[in-house]
Amino acid sequence: MKKIKYILCMVAMLFMVACNDLLETTPKSGIVSDASFFKTTADFDAFIMGAYIDVGGSFDGYGIANWIKVNQFTSQESWGSDQLAKPLAQYMTASNDQITGMWKCFYSMAAKANLVLSKLPAASIADEDKTRIEGEALFFRGFAYLCVARAFGNAPLILAPYDITQNVVSCTPESQIWDQVVSDLTGAAQKLPTRAGWSTDNTGRVTKGTAYAFLANAYMYKEDWGSAETASNALITLGEYDLMPTVRSVFSLATPNNIESIWEVQYRDIPNGKINWSGHEAGSCLPEYTSPRNIGNEWAPAAGWGELVGTRKLADSFEPGDDRRAQLIKVPGEKYKGETMTDTLTIPFTITQVNSSFPTKYWLGPTPLSGADYLFGTNVPVFRYAEFLLNYSEILFMQEKYDDAYHNLNLVRKRALLTELPTQTDQATFLEQLMNERRHELTFEPNLWYAYTRTKTAAKFLLDEYGITMNTAWYKYPIPQSERDQNPNLCQNEGY
């Protein structure tokens, strides 16, 4: 593993949060060290904000947009700007820089959390602040290793700040990583505030509900369905989450951090008082990635790049009457008026990507931000209540609570204006129905591919939808070769 240069990281954090009163810290000289930092609550807040920035990513960096891109390309549900889906045998390689970027991002989060956890015991700050900061750090370490385990399997499990021995650390079995994830997220759930417990100027920070949602998901990987249900029920008992009334309203600029949001990346303007995770004035690049290539500045940021658009097969796979298809997926010849468009666009058949489909979860029209024509202020969900309900449905079904399982599945279908599915007790039938709902509810969000791999339905999906015979190695991503070149003890997943 590369040595984490903590001093540079802390300086970067200070600069990135300097415009937000909540996160202003001392000293102001721009020179910090372990001796002069981690003295005040503001110091710890400033540093843990670096983990939020890792999730958000930079304009061309490796945050959530890259996670979505990797998972969409792996599922073959997306074309690039050249309308070609890269063959998986070429994409799933240890030299893929997008996969390497995920690895670096996950371990960057874990490193920040480890340093905070190591410094907290000696800090002379209020006990209430210490408890909350510990909860955030435990969450980010648990979340980071959840991402590592589901993406890479066996991998280094590092639980302390950097020392030279980490340069030759070996891999920990995936099962042990999941045990640590459960431990960290359980601790986080006990220490974090509820959503209502955060002040409004902290909107977007992780909550007790965020920890419970990912804890339930972690138990699903362990096939501990009873514990998964307990964690799910704890989230429900909070009473802070529900489905938004329409699928379109989930992704509206007018309803950031809505009742369906369990956790979302904040891409709001700093002057509006929200946390800026991206390191920029504001904004995500997903709107131009997912809009038609060269559609024009009046319709999309930077005229539309088309680097992450859907296949036509994805668009054609929705049931008739599915409001998710009507509102959130468009194809050439269809009309669309996004929130920031002044007129209605009919997507022309003359566009380069005529055989593609275009998701409108993030593509809402030209950017409303002045002086930043390629950045956009729409938030990006990391986890939302609709996904939670689909997970809860699976958790209940696996305990033979069939009616309750279908009740939760049908809540998501009802919001999409679809008829309810009758209760089935056959597991294969249920999983096919559940994965169909996940595909259409969660496309172009960060967790969908992992639902395919966890349920072992990925091979059938790729063969049935795209005629691809799945290599069993593809259930995990390859450990980046650049990391293995530096660490001779680092493992590699079988088949790479």
C-alpha cells in the first residue's frame, strides 16, 4: 500500500472547507502536523470531511461517479461515447485505471478513519462531540471495507494509522473483513445522531439510519438474515424515511436530501450553507456524462458528453406503464423537458448515439451555475429508501416471511405505477422478480451490480440480456496491478 501523506492531506482538507463556517479550523498558516492538529472538535470535523470528499470525488477523480461508471460498464448496461461496450475480458483487468481508482478511494477513506480513531482518545474535546466523531469515523471505516469486500473479496484489512509494515501487508480473508464491517457499523449506529439530530448546516452527513442501512446490507453478505432484519427494523423504527410520492421527485433539484434519502453526496453551492464534498464551487459531472453527446449547451452541461449512457436494451426492458421508464429513461424520438430546460427537447434521430438510451436521474438540462458550465448542483444518492425496501424484501423472504417480503417489493412497484405481484414461495421466481425491480429502480446508481454478484444472478443476467458467458472471476474485481507491484505480499483474485 502507498504511504498516506497525512500532512498534505490535512492541508488539503483545510483549504477545501475554508469557505464553510462550520468547518473553519486553526491554525490558519497552512502548516499543520500531528502536534498542532487534532486539538479541537473543528480539527476533527475538518479531517473527517476528507472522507466525504473521497465519496464525492473531484471533477475527474475517483468518487461516486466512477463507482457508477464501473458498475454500469460491468453489467454491460452502458455504452461509452463511441457507442461501444468494451468486452468484459478487456475491461476486467488488473491494469484498469477505473478499478484502481475505486481501490484507492476505499483505502483513502479507511486511512482517514483510522487516523481519527487513533487521535480521539487523547483529545480534550466534549464527550458528546467525541462520541459523534467516533461514530462518523467508525462508519467510514465500516463503509470503506464493505466496499472493499464486495468489490475485491480478500484484501488487506488495515485498522491503524500508517506505519512501514503496511507496505508489505498481506490479504485478509473476505469473511473476516465482513466481521469488521459489522463491528464498525454496529458501533457507528450506536454513536451517530439521527437525521433529526444533526443541525441543518450539517445536512448530508451520515446518520444512525445510514449506519443501519449498510449494516443490514453487510449481514446479507454473511447470510445472517435474522440480524439483517433486526438492523432493518431499527432503521424503520427511527421513522425518518419513506418513499417520495413520484420517481421523478426523488431526483429533483427542488428536493435534495428528501425523505427517501438515507445518504446522498452533497453537490450544493457553499453559499447555500450545504457541505461541498467535491472540492469545487459545486457540482457533479454525471449530468454531462449521461446526456446525449453534443446535444447542445441549451440542453446539457458542456453540450453533453455521452460517456455514460444506457443501452437501448435497458430502455426496452421496462414493463409497459412503468413510470421509471417514462420519467427517468429517454430514447431518440422522445420528448424531454428537464428542470433547467426552458423548452422541450425532442431527442433527434440524427444524434451520434442513436441506438442508446439516456438516463435522466442527473441530466436535468443546462447547469444553473454561473461560471461553471460543466458542473451541476444535483446530489447523487449513495443509498435510498427504495433500495432499502428491496433489500428488506429479500431479507424477509429468506426467512420465509413471504407475504411481508412481497408487501415491501410491491411498495416500490406501486410508486412506479405498476400492479402488485402476487406472493410466490419459490426462491428462483422471487429472485428473478426482485432483481428485475432492482434493475429498473437502481440503474445508474452505485450498488446495483453488487446485488447481481451477491445473489449469484450476474451470470444469468449477462447471458440472457447480452449473450455474454460470464467468467466466474468477474464476481470480484481484480486487485490493481500497480498496488501488487509495490507490495509483493498482496494477493490476486483467482482468474486474473
